[in-house]
Amino acid sequence: MEKPFILHMLTTAKNLSPFDVNMAMDAGWVSALPYINVEPSEVQGLVQDAIFSRSTKNLKRTGIFIGGRDTKQAMDMLKTAKRSMVPPFEVSVFADPSGAFTTAAGMVAAVEHELITKFNTTLEGKTIIALGGTGPVGQAAAVISAQAGANVRIIGRQLEKAQHVADLCSNEFGDGKITITAGADADKAEYMQTADIVFATGAAGIELLSAELIALAPNLKVAADVNAVPPAGIAGVDAFHNGTPIEGSKSGAVGIGALAIGNVKYQAQNRLLKKMISSEKPVYLHFEHAFEVAREYIKSSQ
Amino acid sequence: MEKRSILHMLDPTPNNSPFDVNMALDAGFDVLMPYSNVKLDSVNRLTQDAIFSRGPSGVKRTGIFIGGRDLALAMDMLDACHQAMVPPFEVSVFADPSGAFTTAAALVACVENELKEKHGKDLQGSQVLVFGGTGPVGIATGIIASLAGAGTILVDHLSVETATDVAKAYNRRFGCTLSGASASTETEKAQLIASADIIFCTAKAGVQVLSATVLKEATQLKVVGDVNAVPPLGIEGIKRNDLGAPLIHAINSKGAVAVGALAVGNVKYQLQHTMLKLMLETDQPLYLDFREAFNKARDIV
């Protein structure tokens, strides 16, 4: 008899996200077991317990998911997990703290699609401002789009914090190969003068960009908002928008709302969870891989 | 339709061991449920909640596993489960904190087998030392050896008081005859092993406990067993796959042989698998601890 697919789900929080549990089961994992309040220092022990109790053949049917809320912590745990493997005793690991990696990937891939289809261009060389960009989704979206060649500025209410997050994104997640800048929310009118793209990844129910600022932005092409709770994060972009022209935009910008992004996110997370099962060799998955599969999904759905 | 089999995994620590999770699912349990940070005084309620919700046919498809890291607490929880049963509402319970019971049972069974095959002797009357003797695997190893009739000393690397206290506590509980000792220096180790027939090494992974120099002092050593799989291994000259290979540095003990960590691990794996399957197959509810583990380990070896 074939052994069951087992996903060990680690989180630093006091509960798993039921979203991730549903996603894992629906992707084909038969058993999903929670490990909660996990300290980063416990990762090695848990990983080695998981790899040494199954044959190498059945380790292909074993995986580790890393949740939690903190991007850096999740990436560190992913690195620790990888280092803890003792080949051939090795399993696939997927980090997606707060679902932020797949959400960011879904948003950036959807924006890229609008750039290609509506503006006949790409992310390369574009100026992006990430409003409310200091959180997990903003961080991952900034890194993914910077890696695709965009110039990204993370905007926060406190410039100092935004700068700290921007440096973290450039050096830690981008391996120093990208440069993400920072800006204060108070100065966003000025940044809108040169912005091609706006991401709104702030807390739900807070308007980050007004209709006036949209009207005044001369270069704006795409505005994407992950907030599904009214009021919208970007005035004039509702949750159902999917490449819909934004009323009042003089530059002819289009909007992408939370449900369109959510759909791509869902597909990306599903694909990565399945990749862990189908891959011949162990894989270590994070935001970069999420972006790859989000692009694949958009391409395949055309 | 037959009801799905459910294993309730009780753990006094914040999380179950992924090792046990894999083992339980691979043994055929359909559904595992983790219960973390479980306190001894909640075991009665949890057990009764588990037995009263499935009917007499359902309880046969239900089991309780007790993990954690503390051997005494796991045994207390096993007892509490047993007392909470209301026949015919009764399910099987298996305690294996830190995997220590199955590891210790596998270790002693492998060493006992070499003792018989290579030296024609059994544990009864043998002199046994357990290095790392105050940890979970060490204590369980000591109890099993002692109950099999060996004169057994638990050796702590720091404190003779710790070793003696542990020995006394488990003697009272299980009717064994453990004693305690400590050895931190080469000289102390050499003195201890001079008259040992058997040495179990259950100390921390990656720490060499017995060097070639110390092993030279053993004059009647017959079998050593080591559960440390992380180099440097616990006993110098041992190899992880050894199963009755000569212990080269014990030059003054004719015919001394070694059992390495992977050989023990192989039996432990089969043993834990067998015991989990037994919970699913048995008609009568079973209460499984290191004693039953040792019986089964002997069968496997």
C-alpha cells in the first residue's frame, strides 16, 4: 500500500491559518499536522524528526510548510530547514507566511499581465510605489517586482521604518542584487508624479490613495489593491476590478482588485503545494517560485 | 462503512514529534489529532472524551499515543489513561516519550542477542553500565536491563547524586535494582568499565563518551551498544552500522563486539511500527510501554 502524503505545518503563531490547511488538503496532502508556537531554534529538531522516520521513497510523500506572520523569520526558518536536511534524507519545504508570498506573487503577475496586454510593455524599468508597503505582502511584492527590473519605493507612515524594511528587502530577500528605496506617506503626492504602478498593501479598510492623487498622476498605468474590505485602498478600484479603467485617471490607468489578485494567489499556492508532491527532487519554495507559477497560471489561462 | 481509525496524540510539550506523526500514519492510522501542552490532570477527561464518542466498535478503531520528553510523566499519563477507561469503552494506549521506550528496547534487545550469539551468555548476572544514564533513553535502557537480571549502574556525567536519585526513584516504581554513579574524567570512566560486561552509551548525540584509552582498561567487556548516530560517535572505534563487529580498541577484552546506532535504529523503527499496528489489530485494548516494547524487540531481533 502506498504511504499517505503528510504535510508538517510549522507556524510561529498560536494557530495555523485555516486558509493554508484547506489549501494543503485540496492540493492532495492527505494529512496536515500543525506545529504551533514554533521557535526558529526548534526548526532543525522538527525537520530531522520528520526526515529520519520515513524511507527515502516515502520522503517524496512528506513535506514541510512554514507559515507565521513575519517574512524574515519565515525565510530564516526556510534556510534553517534546508540546512537541516541530511541527503538523501530530505523533503520539500514551502514558506508562505500569512499567505503573503503567494498574494504578492498573484498581485505582481496580474499587474504584469495588464502592462503586457493594455500597455504593450513590461515591469522592466517601471517606477512602482508600494503604499502600506512595510507589511509582509508589500515586502514580497517589492522584491518580486524589483527582481523583474522595476524601481520600487516602499511607502510607510514612518520614513525610518520604511527605510529599514526597504534595506531588509534589498539585502536580505534580494541578496543585495536589487535596490529598493523608501518614502514617507506624507510625500506620496510627489511620488505619484513619476509612478507607473501603485500597489496598495496596507491594512484592510483604509484608503491609501485618493481620487485626486489618481487624477493628477501623469504616468499611472496600473493600480493594484489587495484590500477587499470597503473603503477600497485605492479610490475607484473595487474588489471585482480586473484590468478595469479607473474613473478619473487622465493617464488611462486600469485597476486590479482583491478578488482578481486572490484568484491568482489561490492558483499559485495550489500549484506550489502540488509541486512539493510531484517534484522528483526536494524543492525549497518561497516568493520567487510563487511568482513563477503565478505567471504560468496567467499565461495558461489566456 | 468501517469507521476511520483515529489516534489521539497527547503531548505534554508544545508540539508532537514529526517522527511519531510519520510513524503513526505509516502504520495505518487514518487520522491523527495532536493535543499539545497536555497536563497530567487533563488526561482522565481527554481519555473519557475519546472513549465515549464512538461506540464499542468505534473504540477498536481509536487509540491514544503519549509522547513528550519526560519518562516518568509519560508513565503517569499512561496510568491515568488506564484508570480512566470504562470497559467496554476502552482503547489501546502506547507511551513512547522521545521515542525513548522503543529506542531503549531495541538497544537492549540487539545487545542481548550479541551477548547470546558471541559469548553464550544472557543479561542475568551481567554487569551493565549505562552512560548518559539519567536521560530518557538511558533510564529506560537501565530499567529494561535491570528487570532482565543484570546488575545495572546508571552513569551521569556530572553528579553521582543525580544518578542515585534517579536510580532510587525508578527502583521504587518498577521494582528494579538500579544503582547510580558518575564519571566525568578518563580515570573515573576507566575504573568503572574495568569490571563491566556490557556498556550502553545513550549520551548526547555528537559526544564521544569512551575513548580508545579508556576502552583499553576494560577486562571483561563483551558487548557495547551506542545510540549516537552523529559523529563523533559515543564509543571510539564503533561504526554506525555495526551489528556484532569487533570493538577494536577494547584490546584487553577478548571477543568484545559492538552494536552501532543505525543497527539499533533499524530495530527501533520496525518496533515502533509493529506496536502502532498492534494497536489497530488487537481485539483487547493494550497498554504499551517499555516492557511490551522489549518483548516485541526480542521477537524482531
